[in-house]
Amino acid sequence: MARSTRSDRSWLGEELRTNLWVVPAIFVALAVLLFAVTYRIDQAAYHGTITLPSWVNNGSADAARQVLIALAAAVITVVGVVFSVTIVALTLASSQFGPRMLRNFIRDRGTQVTLGCFVGTFVYDILALGSIGQGVHGAFVPHLSVTVALVLVLVDLVVLIYFIHHVATSIQLPSVIAGIAGDLRRAAMAQVPQGDDAVVPGSDPAVDAALAELGGDTGVVSAGESGYLQFVSHRRLVESAAAHDARVEMVVRAGDFVSMGVPVARVQPPSAVDAIAAVLHRVHITGPQRTLTQDMAFAVDQLVEIAIRALSPAVNDTFTALTCIDWLGDGLALVTERWVSGRRVYRDDSGVPRVFDPELGYASLVDRAYDKIRNAGRGMPAVLERQLDSLARVLEVAVDPELRSALEAQASLVVAAADAVPDPTDRAGVRARHEAMGGVLTR
């Protein structure tokens, strides 16, 4: 159950991160809070309760208004520039890396913090400007607030310099690829089944009995809307299944496209279908795009998309494709080290298996990482040789014969693709790389 709870939190965190309003809204709230503190201090100084240090701005009311108006105008102008730069970066990302990369740029924390700093400073300046007025002791001037506004503008200047550097580096293709590869590694650490989470049929009598029941008379839960399955709260689904003494088998996994009315789960006993369906419709989320929360293959597909775009005749950027292959091999090696064959099982607090996910086949993940690039790079010896090198690195950490068999099968397909290479010397080079993998297999 702990793993399911972490999954729920990761989904919420991903949703909060993948937008451009949460962080700026937090900074606005902090700006309001900061102004409330400085305003109270200014009020105390105005009434003579305390004395402000000599370095605090001590100009007149008109001077304070002019300073704050100038600061607010400058800050809001820079906010417009920052938004413009962000939109340009998103446009470049969409055209160069593919539309699915936009989500990665929107969730970039540097851009969100930059927007938050400037918007927060603007709100603070407006609040300070509105506080200037007449009081019982003459004109009230928030001297400390004006001083803090000046300090915030200096901070914003540093943030602006950072933002320019950040955008210039983040839109570089190697940085984009490395970022997606990092997502793949984190997804592998969180989503590859471990220990009792993954059970091979025949290894656990309780699981075998539950699967036997699901193989008999069952009820079906259908999708209520069309779209990509983004997230399922297994924790809440297990709680509902335990309350009705039911077993639930998901027939789709996160990342699959579901159409309204098609089956998404099977339930045993059939009498619990209505109750399970009501809960499942509340705890699963369907949307127009895939996410990484429970869909590790999405990161693989993102790297593959960049690689096949690079190999297209219109782009012809072989080195970008080679970089993607290297990072795919790195991520797949981590998956291979942690891989435990079997389907993921979610149990209730008593240890009774309640919810079953579809089995994610290792061979299908390997094919997903190499097939499209191999087809796009057919006839290109550099691409085929790099794929064989990548497979050799993964083989180094593969212990299970089933996993090694899937990798060997993919290597054979890569060698077969070398038949399209026109030069005999290049074909011989690809085959030599494949023969070198024999040493890895022997070790």
C-alpha cells in the first residue's frame, strides 16, 4: 500500500508542477505576506513606536510614488518579455523536438520561478503604492516597504540574468535529451515492480486462486470517456475491492488509449461491478496526452521520437539520433537491473491480493526502444552499430535468460537491417559489432 500512496502523491505533484500558474501564485501570496509585515513595521514607525535604521529610504510621499510607479512599470514590462521568451522557447520545442516535448518545458521550474519573482514584485509594488496617503500625523510614507521594493528589483535583475542563461541552455538538444533520460530513470526507479509487487503465476497460491476466479464468471467495467489513461489510484481501488471482497483485473495500463464504452477492468464477483465501477470512475484520470506518473514507456517514446525526427531526410541529424540511443541504453540498463518478471499485484492491509495490473512485457519495452529507430536508420551503419553497442551495455547487466533472449532477438533484427547498407565494408562492420556481443553473452 505504501507504493500506491507514493503514486498518488506523485500524480498530484506532477499535475501541480506541469503548469505556469502554481509557482507564480505562491510568489504572489508571499509578496502579500511580506507587504503585510513591512506595512505593519512602517505603521509602527509612523506612530513613533519604533525607529527605522538610517539606510531605509526616507524620501517624501511624492518621491515614493514616483519610485514605486517606475518600478512597477519596469517589472510588468519585463514580465511581458519573460512570457514572450517562454512562448518562443515553447514554439521552438514544438517544431524541433515534437509537440509532446511541450509538457517538459512547461514543467521547467526555472521558468516558473522567474515568472513568480517578477509577478510577486509587481504585486508588492502596487500594494506599497496604494498604502501611501494621509494620516493623523501627516502624509504616510511606507519607507521600509519602498526600500524592500528596491531590493526586490535588484533580486529580479539577478533572476533575469539567470533566466536568460537557463533558456539558452535548456533548449539545447543535448540538455533536452538528458532531461528526458532523467525522467526515464526516475520512472524506472518508481514503476518497475519489486519484491511482492510483481508475482509470477504459480509462485503464490493466493494470487493463483485470485487469477483463477478472474478467469471465470466476471463483470466488466467500461470506460466513461475517451482519452489516454494517465493515472489510476490503486490505493483507493484496493480499499473498495476489500470492502466488497472483490478482485479487480485492469485490462488497460497507464499510457493506453481507451475509448468510451470499452472494457477497462474485470471484476469478480460480478455482483460487485457497480460498486467497483463507481470507485474506478472516480479514481482513474483520462486526458488528451500521456504523462510519466505511471507510464514509464512514455519517456522511451519521447527519446525515440527525437531520434526518428533527427533521422528524417528533412533533418538528417545523425548525431542527435546517436545521443538518443546512448541515453535509451542507459535507461534500459537500469530497468534491466531492477526488472522482476510477472504482473504487478496490489494487496490490502491483510495481504490479500485485490488488484492486478496488466503485465508489462520486457520484450515489448525493448522493441519500443529500438524498433522505430532501427527502421528509420535502415541503411545507416553508424546508427545500427550504436544500437548494437547500446544492446551490449544492457546485456552486461541482464541476468535473467528471458531478458537476455529479448535483447539477443533485438540485436539479430539490427544485424538483419544491415542488409540495406550499400557498402560491403560497412555491412561487415555492423556484423563485427554483433559478433563482439558474443563475448558479453559468454561473460
